[in-house]
Amino acid sequence: MELYYLTAHELHDLLIKKEISAEEVCRAVFNRIDNVEDKIKAYVTLTREKAFDRARKIDRQIAAGEKLSPLAGIPVAIKDNMCTRGVRTTCSSKILYNFIPPYNATVVEKLEAAGTVMVGKTNMDEFAMGSSTENSGFFVTANPWDLERVPGGSSGGSAAAVAAGEAITALGSDTGGSIRQPAALCGVVGLKPTYGAVSRYGLVAFASSLDQIGPFTRDVTDCALMLNAICGHDPMDSTSAPRDIPDFTSCLRDDVKGLKIGVPREYMGEGIDPAVKEIIGQAIKLLASLGAEIEETTLPHSRYALPTYYLIAPAEASSNLARYDGVRYGYRAEDARDVVDMFMKTRSRGFGPEVKRRIMLGTYALSAGYYDAYYLKALKVRTLIKQDFDRAFERFDVLLAPTTPSPAFKRGEKTDDPLQMYMSDICTLAVNLAGIPGISVPAGFVDGLPVGMQLIGRPFGEGTLLRVAYTFEQHTDYHRRRPSL
């Protein structure tokens, strides 16, 4: 197997044995990028020179016998909505095309401390608003399994980079499914941690009460390693949870005996592709044969997750994106007559159609006379959705569902129908509204396209999710399959 398709833990073993060097790994990944990036278009910015400098430093540390992190020397891609000191951070938006942050996001600092090698910043739906990466202000990323199809979104660039061998692991952000959904469509592992488990400091905000950073990896072991590196309390983030973080690799046990797994009927009903249902059904049978106790359950208010999300998220977005006015940073319209004209021209030219759509929707929901009817009511329904999960976790250790209602769809198939596009996240939205963790793992293929299985856990129950996901992975080979490019 080529170096760029190995996992982080496999590469770590080879690095420690000095059978390969970090510089060789870095070169293998960049050679892969040079060969396939024209097809995939996963990256907005590449940091080639910085990456090789970093890799050589890791090699010197290995030669000196220093004890290093399991992620030392591993090439990592960063979604382009996380601040990187001295490296352009655009959110794939024209309004931030020239923004260079003076500081790192906390997760970037933590990965640097772990010795990772940043390869570059990945393409995304503009300001993380989308389900296909077709809303990027620059270009559309392709799905490595079928270049005519989308990789999912909004973290499509990160998912595609890992699937195509253009990075070993990557970071994405998940506001309504934007890690789990592209992970499923690209055939990789993607985990959204519990809200507050990973610092959001330095993440450019979309919807502050929903956003969460998490990893993309090729297998569950790498996912645990990445969580070890990025989780933990951060005083720079007021929503960061002051909790002790376990060693997540200790949760990787091939054992689900006695675990109670609930299957919400709402996620297996109308709107789910029959072929996807069949694959999830096979996964359920496998886990049952391994000793898990599986039973149908219900999350009655989950049918309201879509309208609830599309009131709360745009409302928070309209507030967060008010700062992009052309005054302090980013794009500024130079032909304005006065300051008001500058605001209007800057925002109308700098934001794309989907961002404008959500700003208008959110501003309307927050406006006088509509706040109680829409936004406040959505917050109340959010509480009901959270209570559904609380009741389910009184009986079950984990919930199981499809990650997406169908495999990857073709480019342009849903761009003219925003509501149809929003339905792509129907299986993932409620998890963000409840602030709980969810992981997507490869569970099979439909006509050569990956299908993901979603596991949902209690707050700070990532360890149990990893245990179930790892067990499933040990008895299947879907995570080992690679696209032909």
C-alpha cells in the first residue's frame, strides 16, 4: 500500500522503527496531491514549504531519540474556517479571500503540539453553509469515488482529501452534520464530539450553539488518536467543558456484548433510500450477532429537527456574519459613495447566494413581531428534541441510524431546490440540536458509492461510540477500500 493510503497509527509504527521518515511521508502526500488535486479540488491553500520544514524537524527529533506523540509527522488537512497563523483563512468566501489570521485556533495549536504536519486548508461550503461543497465561493470539490458526484458538505474538502490520499487525517466542523455527512459520502470515519468537548476558539463562527470541531480519519483507531489530541478544556472558549479527557484509545475494544443499541424508527422510515436501509439492516444484524442487544425505539420530536435547525442556525448566522462589513478585514468594495453604500456593496458582492439566503432567513426570524413566533418557539422545540434523547439514553447505551438518506448525489442535482438540499442532513441535525456526540463509519456500498452508519451517544459518551464503531470495523473491511482515481 502507498504511504499516502496508510493510517496514522500504521505510519507511526514505521516512523518509530525508522523504516521511513516524516519527510518521505510528507513527500508521498504532496506527490499524491500533485497527481490528483486537479480532479478532486480539495484544497483552497497548500502549505508545502511549512509542511516540509515541519517534517524535517520531526525527523531530527526521532533521530535524537525524543519521545513523540502518535501523531508526530502525520500530514493533516485543516478545514478553511479554522484560523491558522500566517496562513490564509477564507471560509471559502470571497469576503475573506485575503484574510490572514495573526493567531492559531486552539485545535491547530494542539495538533502542532502533537507534532502533526499541516498540508493545507481545505475547501468547504461558504461559511460552512451547505451539504455538498457546491456553495464554495471558489470551486466545487469532487467525490473521489465518482468525480461527477458531490463529497458532501460543508466539510467536503477535508473528507475528500482523506478519501483520496491527499491527507492522512483532517479536521472539519459540524453544525448540522457537516463532518458525519461528508464522511459517509466519501467512505471515511467522521466524528462530531459532544458540544464543549473540543474548543471552538479560532473557529470562524456560523451558528455558535451548534458548531463543533471534529476529525476525519481512515479508521476508528486514528479517530481516537485525533480526539486525544484535540479534546480538553480551553479557557479561551467560554463554552468549553471543564472535564477530564480519557485516553480514547483505551476504548478500542472488540466487544459489544451486553451493550444496548436503540434504532430510532424515525430514521429508518420515509425518505431513506431502500438500499441504504438494507445496508443499515445488515449492520444491525452483525452487531446483534456479536452480542449487542438491539431494539427499536422512538425520538418523536425528531421530525421537527429540520425546521427547528433552519430557524436557529440562520438566526445565529445573521448575528455572527454581521461583522463582515468591509471595515476591519476581508473584502471591501472600493467604489462606494459613502459608508452605507460600502456596507451594502461589500456584503452583496462578498457573500454567495446560500449565505445571503440564510442571513435573510435568520434576520427575519429575529425581527420584531416574529421573534416569539419563530425563534423562541424553535428553542422550545430544541428542548423537546434534547429530552427525547435523554429518555432514549435511559434505556440505551448507543443509538444507531443511517448517516445520510442516500449515497452521494450528482453535482447540480439539488442546487436549484434548497429545501431538497437541506433534507440531505435530516439524519444528522438533531444530534447538533441536542449537543451530543455522533460518529459515521463506512458500512457498505451502493453501486460503488459508500454508505455510512451513524452511531449516536450520550453527552461525553465518545468512548462508547468508539467501542461500538471499532467492533464493527474489526468485522468488516469497508474502511479498507479505496477509490480508483
